[in-house]
Amino acid sequence: MPQSAEKILDHAPLFREPEYRQMLAEKKLNFECPHPERLVTDQREYSKGWEYREKNLAREALVVNPAKACQPLGAVFAAAGFERTMSFVHGSQGCVAYYRSHLSRHFKEPASAVSSSMTEDAAVFGGLKNLVDGLANTYALYDPKMIAVSTTCMAEVIGDDLHGFIENAKSEGAVPPEFDVPFAHTPAFVGSHVDGYDSMVKGILEHFWKGQARTQAAGTINIIPGFDGFCVGNNRELQRLLTLMGVSYTFIQDASDQFDTPSDGEYRMYDGARRSRR
Ligand code: SF4
């Protein structure tokens, strides 16, 4: 077997193991109706030639299909950059498993997020009960300082109203009335993970400061680092440079510690986002 508990391989090295090479070759042969090898080789050689180059340069329109993930993934990443914050995704469970595994695979760190686990009945009658029960469980089980709520396609298609649902959950005692539950609607069928990140950060800022008078902290800059898969290195380097320049700053969101916990055998569900200020 190419994998064992002692030897976990990531996608690329795993699929280069002999067992996978053979399996992929057989799949291609039996199910993909492949062109003859000679034709593929000829086409590859043609694509290196002058004629093909000229054809490419003569193009007048170009369609780029960018790598996009869905909005709630960005919301989960954003929430990870706030102190002791648990992401609560209102919608289907499988979507949330995808965000957790995606972030875990990328950062090689555990990534926590809970789901209201909506199923068929919630899709028909609305997910209020799921959200009330889910918030109560999250508050009781995971001891967060804040729960950041976002949505999957399913909750958005049926039009669940997060603000109303969270108020209901508070009045039913799922979480204390003063407990912070910021939210962002993150319909995954528009925009991308980048929009989801922005919406969640905006939701958190509005939760704490909407309607409050503006104050000017002289000489201090606020930094929103954005959806950055390299936040562990980039945020710390930015902080180092700002410190060297003597600049006073606040990182509004910073997931660099959350996704770089020490390998000392202790699991940290929450880490960091407290030292992002100088
Ligand atoms: S696109 Fe929709 S269904 Fe797919 S993972 Fe995202 S929220 Fe879930």
C-alpha cells in the first residue's frame, strides 16, 4: 500500500505511486476513450512549433477560468483569524467537511468548523431549528468566545434569515443574549471564497461597530490581510516589517497562529489572533 498511518502522502506524491499509476492508466484505457499515443505525441510537438505560436498570438479574446472556491470557505478562513472564534456554517454537513478538509490539507493543521447539518426537512421547512440546536451545542461543547455564522447554498436558496434566526436562538436560550454571534450571508453560487472572506470580516466589524461614532486612533493603521493561503508566513513578515519601521498597527484578522500550531502533541482548537497588534 502506498499509504499507511506512518506514511501519509499528499495528492501529488500519492498519485505517482505505482499502484495509482496503474489504476489511472487502466481508467484512461477503459473509460476515457483515449486518442492513440502517436496522435498525442504529434499534437504535443505541434504545440511547440512556430505555426502554433503564431496562432496563439493572433488570438483576440481570452477566457481565463480562475481557481475559485465557494464563499463559505472564505468565511470559515476569515473566522479562524479572530480570537477563540468557532465557525458555524448554516447549511449542509458535506459542504463544511469540504472546508475543513481543504484548509487542513493546505495548512497541514486541524481546521475546526461546525455545521447546522440541514437535511431534506430543513430544506423544505427552513433551518431555524437546526440553527438553534446547533448554536446551543457549539456554545456548550466548544467553549468559544465568539461564533461566526455563514451559510451554504442550501440555506441561501431557501432564503433563511440569519439575523432573525440568531435573535430567535438567543431568545430561546441557545446562547446568552450578550454572546457575540456575528454573521454573513455567503451564497456560494455567486462570487468566490474571496467574497466570502470579505463578507465575514464585514459582518464581524458591523456586529461590533455598526452605528458607533468613528474615532481616529492617531498613527495606527488597520490591516485586513485578505484570503491569503500563505498567511502564516506573510502576516508574520508584514508584522516584522511594520515593527522594524516603528509603525503602530492592528491586524483586523490574522489566522497565522491558528494554522501554525506547535507539534507538541497538544491539540489546540483555538490559537493566536491575540498578538496581532502593536
Ligand atoms: S458550492 Fe454550495 S454546495 Fe458546493 S460546497 Fe459550496 S456551499 Fe456547498
